[in-house]
Amino acid sequence: MSRKRKPKYEEKTLREKQIDFKRHFRTYLVMSVFFIALNILGGSHQFWAIWPILGWGIGVAMQGLSLYGPLKDPEDVHPKEEDIEFSGPLPDLRDQPRKIPLRELDDRGYSEEDLV
């Protein structure tokens, strides 16, 4: 079976990078609350949770600044979908039959006898 290669960060569109950042920021917030709760419920008299929160926060801040702030890459600006002009109507692909290459049929992992 052929597996799709995960795109590298440089190959992602600006929108995909922004979605990744929002996901990363949400995870950071949830884990920060978890660290604070663990620190309080653990009975420690020292506030050790500040260190992982600050360390991780530096990475989140740098990622945010590289997408939204002054560290933004000027070459990373992609046009919005509304700004893209199409020349002519788009073809209707629903009427065309899907052609499956033979090598894709060989990688199914099952035979037709298994289905009966």
C-alpha cells in the first residue's frame, strides 16, 4: 500500500501553517492548566510549573511571531481564494468515470474472493 508523504513545514500553505499554530496554541493552553493543577494538587511548595510553561511558551511565541508578527516571511503570502481568477468554467468531473491504475488495484490488501 502506498502511504502519502506528510508535507514538510516549508511546503505547507499559509492557511495550513495557521491551522497548525492554532492547534499548537490550544494544546499549550491545556497543558499549562494541567501543569498548574498538578503543581497545586501535588502539594509542592515551589511553583515548578512555571518552567515548562515558559519553555514551551517561547516556542509558541516564536511560531506565532513567524506567522502573524514582525518575523513573518514576506514570501509566505498566498492569495486568498476570492482573489484567484479562473479563466472559463470549471469542468464537471462528476460525469467522468474514475480510472484506477492497475498498480493501485494490486495494493488493495484483499482479493475479490474475500468479499463474497
